Amino acid sequence: MSRMHTPEETKAAMHEVVAEMYDRIVKGEPPTMTLPVRTKNNIAFDKKLGVYKYGKKQSIRDATSLGSAKQLLRALHVVEFIEEMLDAGKSSTLREMYYISEGWGMGKFGSQNDSNNLAEDLEIVTKCLREDFKLRPEEDGARMIGNLTLRERNRRGEWMRINARDDVGDSGYGVPYNVELEKIELLEHDIDFIMAIETGGMFDRLIENGFDEDYRCGLLHLKGQPARSTRRIMKRMSEEWDLPVVVFLDGDPWSFRIFASIAYGAIKTAHISEYLATPSATYLGITADDIVAYDLPSDDLSKKDIEALNAELSDPRFADSWWQDQINMMLELDKKAEQQSLAKYGLDFVTETYLPEKLAELGLA
Amino acid sequence: MSGIAQKLASNQKQVAISEFFEKNKHFLGFDSLARSLITAVKEAVDNALDACEEARILPSIRIEINKIDPKKDIVQLIVEDNGPGIPQKSIEKVFGQLLFGSRFHAIRQSRGQQGIGITGVVMYCQLTTGRTTHVRSKIATEPTAAVVDIGLDTRKNKATKANAGREIWYNEDGSSKEHGTEVTAQMKAKYQKGRQSVWQYLRMTSIVNPHAEIIFVDPEGERHHWTRVTERLPTKVESIKPHPHGIELGQLQRMVSESNDLNLNHFLLNNFSGVTNRARKELCQAAELEGTRKMRAIKGDDIRNLLEAFQGERLVNGQPAKLLKPPTNCLSPIEEILIKKGLSKTIDSRFVTTLTRVPNVTQGNPFQVEVGLIFGGSMAGDKPVEILRFANRVPLMYQQGGCLLTKAIESVDWRQYGLDQAGGKGVPKGPAAILVHLASTNVQFTSEAKEALADNGEVMEEARKAMLEMGRGLRKHLDKKKKMAKTKEKFELINDILPAIAEKSAQLLNRPVPELSGSITKIMSAVISESTTVWNKATKQTDVDIVLFNYTSRARAYTILATWPEKSGATMENNDTGGRKEALGVWAWKLDALQPGERKSITFSLSGLERGDWTETEVLFRGSQDVIGATKMDEKFLQEIRRQEQLFKESEDENPPSEQTLDQAPVASAPPVVEEVAEPAVAPPEGQRTLFGGDV
């Protein structure tokens, strides 16, 4: 999947989408666009790839309602726009495309979300990547710190060698949106594992306490739901360097989802799961047990939290017994806790007690 | 009916009237400074409206309030009308006499039932400021107006007058006034704004008196103008005699003692409604009294026996005496179309539905319930709906919670009709106002304050039924709105989006632009109706245009029906498509074959209506395939209309202009009287339809 398509291949794939609409009109039928159902009900574990992919369920977006018809028209405008970029050798951000759509009359986007979704739709249907479409995400990548060295090609086209411990400031190495081979090469490292961290506060705490050096690890700040490039570089480091990945998040239903998207593949991007997901990643904490075991300061679950947990119970990605236990336990406790609640026992507790204990369980410390 | 007068009469010997007034001011509407002002305005405006109505003059009333001494809460109130005027010698009687003879022979719907009268205002002014009330009045036949200052001698219950004279009355524009009355009073009172204010009172008054023009100049000098929206005066109400079912002991005693009739037979026949010759016989028999008994020989126990016979407690041949129902032409409903106009002019909205129920009878008293609902527009959506309560065209502004009319609103589960309501109980929330009007010869209040209607099963039932009916109308309106929005979307789809898709895809593939008709038929897959109802300024007609498109792949046949205001006297013109009358207010056209892709149009004009009378035509259809934008004809609905039509005919037949005579034959198959009490005058059908108003 990491293979990029040539502009001609990309155009041909997009023309198939256009032809579906055109042919239906010629037949006297409403135009349609066929794409897989993008919900948890249509993702299945792919044994060969070790990640969750879309299943066989297809949804047909047809022009019998105004909303769907507008979506089809927008898709045509997007195809046209991408063709123009391919021909001119340019690229744009998704946000720029959203603003450019102002000139598309009835085909203009209602919101940025609309344009993001449509770009994903096209990726799925054409089996191309948005890099093929010359569309860049707005989202910025993660920050990284640790004794690992890579090569990044800068704007002038020169390769720069960067050590993510010695050549960076306190904010670490910023992961660019494109982390493919043409942009980044992983060179060498002297670490035992990678730890992905949800919040900036915790990331900074571990750096201040020198955790990366004491425990020989690379720290990666996820910034909430991780961007594609963050997930992609995690996967590359895990595969190319054969490093274990542990994930340290808040203890709430939304963290569970973040982990699922890292380890098993996100529902929205299930068409490229094998390219983004790190099946070997391990959930370190905060677990539901931790809330009890460490007597962490906690908040009551909100109505939305409970809905999310219940949805996770029927999500195939959480079907194993460990996850079912964790989710049920959290529902029973009716509590959630943040990473930083560990500060209850002092600023060093997390690095001196909590993480060593948790890593020991995994055999990493 | 004259409760206060009686109370005053019975008390006057012991206490001075001023003292009584002071003690009972909460009954009389003078319990707070804010309310006193409303009461004063109410009395003066009621008088003006009543006088104009009686003289068949379209009222123009001007109310002005000035703050004379804000520190001491002294305000001046000026109310001027264009009524017939009061002859000089009658002025002191109208303004100065607190106790007028109780006219129990005349029962009819009147505003005046509800207050102490303008005399109370004169007295209040005198008690609070020591000042007299200045009256100026002119009748058309005299060249000058009479002026006089009226006060009240509370001990003698007599008017005092001063500075009587005559003057020429000039209008603001310098012309001389033809006729009318103007009252200028000074009193201790407070002008307030809000739900319970003079402004709200006048606004409500204007809603139920669409024939009146009301101008209000508030203390800040701001001018509020409620225009006249109809030239039609309320129907003149006939007085009726009391019905035996509605008589109380005291009243009967007084009637007997004041009777000049020859004997009991004459007394019964002359003084009551619903008493036929046969009923007279039966009443005498039941009361065990000789019909030829002289009136002065009828004493205590006899009267009690007679009352029991009236009430069906004493039987003849095991049955109560059979009485006719009282006539209902003594009621003057506002009527659907005028309520609609009144509401529309006062409240900006998107939808109005109104309903006047067929008159009914409770305890010998005819009554009639009218309701209106106005929805949308600029009204707040998250607050309780505004409730506009009226009794005999008089706004009720206080004690909303304890009022029967409010309870009727609260008894309906409005959620099913598109309004918010916590738990399906209580006052609903939403951008709406609900109007309820009770017209009756005997309005029963919870207390002398006369602000809340007392519980009454029959009135409640009528009001509730009317609410349900309106609710259904609202639901249909909202559904229709939704459907119309959908239809609009579909049109946008096939007219704009689909051609754009075809063009763009053809361009990208470098192929010819494809034909769209096949896709359009598949996308619409329906027959669509659009209708417009617009006022035509040039012809002074309302033009209705109904268009049908067949967006299916087969030919379709339909009967299209449309509602029109036949009941309000409109006539249909330029109806080139022909068709036939289906029922009262429903016209039908047969469309034999509407080919795929075909468009047909039905047009007609309505004359005999004013602008704004008819703004929405409902289109219905008979046929197998659904028509978007039209309602499938519910044959039950048609039956209801026909039944309603029948009822109107009956109620006209039932109220013959002449009184019953001695030899009038009794109705052989009349049901027993006891049941009759509970039965409506003419049984209103379940789900009486709104023939007038927005949607059906």
C-alpha cells in the first residue's frame, strides 16, 4: 500500500468514479457512487495483515436526496481540482481545497469536515492515497525525543541527519506530515522501546525527569487522536527497527479508542490500516485496574463516556477478553482518570514508581 | 349575573358604600395601583364598545394616560369614543348610579356582566384623589356637547354634578365632533408594562374586537395603534328569557314577587324560555300547583316546589317535565375568520387556525366556545405559549392558573401536535399563542374578582375538543411544511444539481452531456402538487393556482379537491376547469390522464373576501398514487363537513325569530329533560372540523 501511484494511474482511478455517475445517467437512473460502509459494523480483522480492514458491505450514495446529490457533485469538482494539480505539479492542503470550493457554486463544501470526508471517500474508492491526490493534511505530526537518528529531506532537497536527543530542543523533533521514504529515512537508534504519550503535560514531565535516558526509550507525543503521519512513523519505527511500542494514555473511553486506532486501525481509515496500524503496540495505562490499584483521583463517567464504552463493547476491535474486562470494569467503577492524576503522589511518582511497575509487567524494565 | 349589585344592595343599609368599596376592592378590581388603572380602562372601553355595538357604529376608541404626579402615583386617564353619545340628562345616571335595577328578564351575552361599571371608576377617583370625573358627550342630533363633572354621594348612592354646561366639541383636526363620549378621570394608580398592563389589555381587546380601532397614547407619549381589520360589526344579540334549568331560588322568588302576570300559567309562559304549553302543564303538575293559581298566592313552599319541578327533581309520570332547549341566537361569537384577522394583525406569525364550536347549553345557559392558535413567526420558541383568555369578548388577565380555559389547554397532550410540553401536561412551550373565548349568557367565575372561569364539565369538554381540533390543524401544518421543504429540495436537485453532475461528469470524461429525463423520473418518482393563494389587488379577488406535475413513468388519474371559504360567503369565479361541488367549502375536479412528464394547472378566483381572509388553500386528492404537496382525501373528513353543514342548517332552523306560543305543539320524541341538560343544544360531532382558518 505504501506504493504511490503515478498521476496517470491516479487519474484513471478517479475516472472510474466519474464514469459510474455518467453511465447511470445515460441509463436513465440516478447517478451513484459506491463505497464501503464506514462504521464499526463493517470492519473485520484481516489475519494476513494483522489489522482491521473494511468488510464487504457497500453503501451506494445515490442522487435521490439533495444531500447525496450535492456530495456527488462535490466529488466531481474535487476530481477536477486534483487533475488540475496533477497537471500543474502543485499540491494543496485540505483546508485550501475547502476554500477553493467557494468557487464551485452548488458544489461548494458546507464545512471543512465535508471536504476531509470526501477526500477519504475518494481514497477508498480509488485505492489511491491522498498523497497521490496532492492533498496535504492540516493536522500537524507528533513530537519525538530519544536517542534515535533519522534523515529528513528539507525544503531545499538536502538530506539532514537529526538525532532526536542531541539535535533538538525541549520540544523535541517535529514529525512532518509526510514520513514516507522519499522524505524520511530511519538510520539508527539506541533505545529498547517506544512510548507513545497522549498529553503534552505528561510528555514534558517524562522529559524533565529524564525518563527517556533512564529507561532507554523514545518518547512520542500523540497530541490526542494521532495524525496519520504519527501513526505511520510509529509503524515504521516498530517494523524497521523491530522495537516494541507501549502506549500511555488517560484512563477513559476515548483513550481506548486512540489505542485501537494505533494498534488495530481506525474505522475512518480502515482502507489503509495495514499502512498506519502497529499491531504489536501494547496498552500500558491508565487501565481501569490502575484507578483502583493506585487509588487515583477520578471523575464520574459522563453520559457520553458511558455511551462510548457501551459502543466499544460491541466494537470488534475490543472483542478480546482483556478489553471486555477493562471496559466493563470502568463501567462498574463509573470512574475515569487522567494520566496526570498520578501527580497525587508527587511529581516523580510516575517515573519512579508507576511506569517502572507497569513496564516490569511487560518485561521492559 | 348581578352579583356585585346584589351584594351592594344587601349591604348598603349597614355600611356606607365607600366603606364597602374599600373592603371589597379586590373583588372590584381596585386592589392594587396597577390593576386599578387596568380596571378603569376596562370599564370605560367596555362601555364604549357596548354603546357602539348597540348603535351599530364601528368603534374608534382613543385612550390616553398621563402621569400627573409620579411621586404620589396620580395619573390622568382619558377615554374617548365615537359612540352614539349620552343625552345630557342621562349622563349622571350612567356615571353616577351604582345600583341599577336588576334586569333579570333580559338574559344575553354582554360585556357589562363583568364589572362594577364606570360608576366604580368615578367612585375610585373620588376616594383616592377627591376629584370628580369630567364627562363630555355629544349626540348626533344636538349641535353642542354636554359637559359635566360627576362625583358620587356615597351615602345616598347618588350622583353629584357640578359645572354642567354645553360646548362645541372640536376634533384634533379642527372639525367638529359628530357624536361620542369622552371621560377624563384622575386617580391614584400606577402605569406598568408587561403581561398585566393596560397595553396588554388593549391588545387583547383589539384581538377579539377586530371591528374596533384602538389608539393608545401611553405616559411616555408613545402611540400604539391597533387598526380596524373588518367593517363587520358583531351580530346584534337578542335577549332571551331565563331557562328554568338555570334559575336559582332567590331569582325565582324575586320573579314571582315582581310578577304582574295573571296566574301561574301566564307566569311560566311569559317569563321563561324553553317552556311550551305542554311543558307548562307538566311543570304545574310536577310542582303540584294549579296553573290558574294567582301569583300573589304563590308563597315560600310553592316556590320551592316549582324550583324542584324546574330542576327535574319533581317528576310527572316518573319523568321530569320536558323543556325545550334555550335558543342560542342570544350569543355573539366573534367567528373564525375575524378571530383569525384579530390574531394576525396583533401577532406576527406563519400559521393561524381558528375554530368556533356550535353553541351548546349548560344548566339552561347557552354558551359557545371559540379558539384560535397562532404559530411561528417572531414568537419565542422556548417559552410557554401565550394564553389569551376571554369571556364575552372581555380579556381575562389575572388568575390564569385557576381558570377553566387554561385547564382546557393544559388537558391536551400538545406534544403530538408539535409543541413542547413537559410530561404531556401543563402549559405547552413553543412559538405560539392560544386564544380561548367563552361566549355565554351566564359566565361563571371562580370568584367575584371575575378573572378566572369556574369549572364546568360541559364548557371544559367543548373547549378541550376545540383544542384537539386545532392541534390537529397545527400538526398538519407542520407536516405540510416539512413536506414542502422536501419537495423544494427535490426541485433543487433535479433543476440544479443533477444537470451540474451530468455536465461535469461529461466534461471530465470528455463525452457528450447525457439526457436527464430518465434520471429525473427515477429521482422524483412522484406526482407533485404546488398551490398558491394570493390576493389580487387589481381585481380585489383571491387567486388560487394549483399545479400538478407527473414525475412518474406512468399516466395518472386523480380527483383533485380544494377547500374554499364558501361558509364565509365567498364565490368562486373564473374556474375554467369546471369541476363540481363536493361539500360545503370543498370543490372537486377530475383529472383523467396526467401523462408522464405532464403538467396541469387548475385556477380559480374567490370574490367577496377581503385581503387576508383566505391565505392558504388546502389541496386534497383521490387516487392511488401519492401526490406530494397534497393530502389524501380522508372520506371521514368529508362526512364531518357534511355533518357540520347539516348542523348549521339545523341551528338556523332551531332558533326561529318568533317566541313560542301557547298552542305550539310539543316535540313528541324529545328526550327526557334530565338528559337534555347534559346534552348539547345540537350535538356537536366528534372532531368538529375547522372550516375556516389555516389548514384542515
